[in-house]
Amino acid sequence: MSQNTSPEAGVKPVSVSPAPAAPVSISDPQAIRALAHEARLTVLEELFASQATRTATELATRCALTPSAMSYHLRALEKYGYVIRAASEGDGRERRWKAAGSQLVLGSLSDSTSAKNAYLNVQLNAFRDRLSAEINRRDKERKEGHEPAPDRAPVLTTGVVFLSETQRKEFITKVYDLLYEYEDLAEPEARGVDGDRLYYMLSFLPEIRPEMGD
């Protein structure tokens, strides 16, 4: 799991995670800018979500890059503390990499708005591409006469809930509880390069009302 902001006051992921959290907290604007690349974002999603080791070749197949190009990105991510080199496996002919912690948290920085926005734009663009691909896939299925299952999840759901401050914190904690529960269900063999994945994006945005005169 990765977060592009620090946890909200009063909402502590450590307390809702069934396993001890080991967050990688990034507070350097230059390090945040280093994430503003689609391939690097994919690598972080893969390593932090799977909590498994990967070679440059395995990661390259997920990003349509050459292993040498992927090695360059991995070294850049290592420089800023996002990934680390893992112990060799098998014949040890290719270096393996792993996430530097259990989750990635970008600190709340007053002087790095542009860096955080650059990273956010990469995240949103990647998710937009996944949404478009899923819409196109469902459209193709419909044209081929395949009826969707009654319980098929929607492509995207948005909405508003009316909550007090106490209810809001409880709501966010319960959502995280559910995510951590299902993240821990996957056995090591299910976290392989070819394992089934379900991508999600969460955003909890309290209303910001315009001030008078704006």
C-alpha cells in the first residue's frame, strides 16, 4: 500500500493493521520528484503490494521495458530509499529487489507542493489508463454478446457521505481494516509476477467550503 500524504491526525494505520507496519516515509522533495515516472510507480506498486522480491527482468515485463532500462530505474529508486537489494535466490545470476518497507508514505511538506502534485499526476494518469482499458474491455464483451455477472463491480464509484468527525475517523479506520484483512489473505505463491491483481484507489476528501468573497 502507498499513500501520497501522511495519515490524518487521529487515524493511525499502525493500529488497524494486523501486522506491524514498517512505513517508508519520504520527506525530501527531490525524492518525491523521482517518483514522477510511470515505470517507477509500477515498480513501487508491485514491490510494496507483493512484499516479495523481483528481478529487473520480471519487473521489466510489467512495464514493457528492457531489463537494462529497468535496472536504471531500480538504482534510482534505491538511491532515494524506496527499494533495497534482496538476498539472491536460485542460481543467483540476477540481482533481486524488494520494497524498503511495508508501505510508502509521502510526508506532508509545506515547500514541496509541485513535487507532490507531479507524483499525484503520475498516479492519476496510471489509474485513468486502467479505467479506460477496463471500459474498453467491457464494451468489447458487450459487443460480443457476453452478459456481465450480476455482482460485477462497477468501474468507478464516487459519492458523498455525511459524517461527524468521530464517524469520519471510524469510517476511514474500517475501510483500512478491510484492506489490511484482504492484503494479508494472499499466500506467497499468490503474490507472484503472474498473480491476479485488483487495483484500487482511495481518496477521503473533506469538504472545503469557499470563504466569503472568494
